[in-house]
Amino acid sequence: MEQVLTISTTWGTNDPTKATIPFHLARGAKQTGIDVRIVLAGDSTDLIRSGVAGTVRGKGVPPLTEVLDFARENKIPIHV
């Protein structure tokens, strides 16, 4: 049986820090060799709309575009 870490979130643009955290966790998991996927529900589905990621900048974390680009480049599945 394949093991995949699933990170899910419902946080959207109304809280940029919380919205970004799941993508940071997924990046860290992927960098350590763990298979990972991200599941977006509710408000978080807006995060992958064209042009939205560039407006999401949480406090004390890199911008969403940075970790979203990493997810795309490293083929981390994002389920909506």
C-alpha cells in the first residue's frame, strides 16, 4: 500500500499566514523524500485561481507564490 501524507486546509485569503502554512509543510515533506499531496476545500480553493497567489503574503513566512511554484515544479498533487 502506497503511503502519502495528505495535508488539507480550508483557510483562504482572509488569513494569509494560515493559508500558506499547508504549502510550507508540503514543501518540507517533499524535500525530505515523503510523498505528499495537498487537499483544498472551502475558501482555500481560491488560492490556486489565476493571480490570487501573488496577493497572499503571510507574516513571517515566504509568499504563497514561492511554495506554490515549488509544489507545481515538484509535481505535488493539489486536489480541490
